[in-house]
Amino acid sequence: MTSTQKPRFGADTGSSNMCGVTLMNNQIGYIVADILRGKDGVTVEEFPSMIRVDAQNVLVFDFDEITGIIGEEFDQTDFEEIMSTHYGRMVHFDDRTMLFANPEDAAEYIDFDLRPVE
């Protein structure tokens, strides 16, 4: 291997600036993924039993928007039912759930103090 080649395996300590979830590939999971599909910085990949939703920097699940499209109430419990895994800092609100790629971006919502410890 030359000095310009990256090793095949190893750790990258930098941020990917990505966050995301795995949703069930059922009727509700498909609709939620389809709502997110057209948003900036969001990619959706479907598999037989799951749907992968990834986003740059932040991913927002707006429960009012989802409710309006589904035609019945969609809330935190419904979201928890269709979501199996996630990566990024997840913050829950009454009307939405947000995922942040970097904890610093979620600081104002989670009372995360960015000042260095003395």
C-alpha cells in the first residue's frame, strides 16, 4: 500500500455529518419514508423488510405533516412502532422528532453545555 492509499479497514474520527433511521417496510413506514424522500439532503433506500432513511445534518419527522398525509393521527408512539434503529442524536418533541448528525447541533434542545470544563 502506498502512502496515498487509505487502509481498507480502520476508524475515521471525523464526523460524517449524517444521521438516519431504519423504518419497517409496512404501509405506515412506506408513507413516512415517501414523505421524506423529496426533502433536501435525504436519501431513502428500500429493502424487503426495512427502509433506510439517511440525511445530511438533520432529519425531521413532522407529526402534523405525516398525520395530514396518512389521514389519521400520527404521534410519538406511532413513530416508535415503525422505527427499529437510528444513528445521530435523537430529540423528541410533542409535534416532531428530530435527529442531528452532531450533538453540538442539538445542544439547544438537550441542554448540552458546549463550554469547556475547567
